[in-house]
Amino acid sequence: MKKIFIGLLILAAGAGAYYLLSQQKSIEPVTERKEKLLLGKWKAGFPAQEKDSLFAGIHYEFQKEGIALIVDTANAKTDSSVYEWSKTGELLFKEKATDSAAVVYTVMLLTKDSLQVKNKDNKEFLFSRL
């Protein structure tokens, strides 16, 4: 009787282990909003499609208030711009908040470490977090 009981316990433990291990692990989606992911300092890389020295040495700092500081490290020069998100999820840059014209970038990828955008000419730009 003991042998049957021990056999059933081993069989039940094996079945439980098989069930738990066969379940697929679900990956939790990132819950941070894109507005929060964008905040901070970014280093401009080269365009994804070709090398372009125009963006080498340029850093961006996106602030909560909708201001983007643009630092050209080669010339030790800082400029600022206003940014906002469109209703369709595009990133808009303006000289002043009251301007109606904006430079539009489609966000291809935005994670905590990297940002990839595309302009209206389909030129892609890569950024990495500092």
C-alpha cells in the first residue's frame, strides 16, 4: 500500500512539474509612456542609411516642459527648440510654441536606451541615451 501511495505522489509531482514548465511565460509590455521615455539626454548618431557628419557631436536634452536643448559639442554652442507629440504619435519640433509650422519626425523606435526617427524625406536618424 505504501508503494502505491508513493508511486501516486511521484506521478502527481511529475504531472505538476510538467504542467508548470510547459506554460509559456508571458512578457510584460513596457508600461512607460513615450513622453516619459523621451525625457533626458540623447546623443545623435549617424543616419541609419548613410554617414552624415552634420549630426556628429550633437546632444539633445528633452525636458518635461516641452523644451529640447540642442548642444553642439564641437562648437560649444547651445540652442533650444520646442517639441510636442502629435495626436498620431509623431514628434514635432518648432522654433517657438506659437509657431504653426513644425518639423515632423515619425518615431520608429523608442526604448529606454535608443531612439530612431524618420523625417519626411524617409531619412532615418539614430539616437542613444547618454
